[in-house]
Amino acid sequence: RSASGALEALPWVRVVNLARALGEIGDAGFWRIALDGDAPTTLDAALGSSQPALVLGSEGEGLRPLTIENCDQVARLPITGMESLNVLNAAAVALY
């Protein structure tokens, strides 16, 4: 809760069906990039010139298969010396 202060300043939306919402995001022209530590492509290579929409999974379990199916590409952060980051740190690095 202490890290959620920006929610008051940023627009956000709650969805009932994530797969359907990802479809609508794609229809709106966004390139949906799922972050996964085992992906063969790095995030910088996946970005290209499109409008990115980053999709991150939950702690521990990661992304569900149906969520990955509804993304355009799967990418990883170019980190060395560790297997992965928790989702908050991965989001911060990816957005930077």
C-alpha cells in the first residue's frame, strides 16, 4: 500500500477478463509485450517503433498461458547475475 500513492494521480481501469482487455488494447494499436525471464528476446529489441503495452505476471506464478497467447511478443529484461526480479522491480526497470 505504501507504494501505491501514484494511483491517485494516474488513470487506471479494472477489468473482469484480462484476455478480452488485451484484445481491445491490441485493437487500439498497442504492441502487447509480456515480460518473462525465460524469453529469447530482450525488451529493447521487442520495443521497435510501436506503442508498447507491458504485461507483467504475478509474483511466483508469473504470466498465465492465456495471457501470453494474447500478447504480441514475449521479452525479458537484460539482467545478469540473477535469475529474475520481483514484479515491482521488473516494472520499474522496464518503464525506465
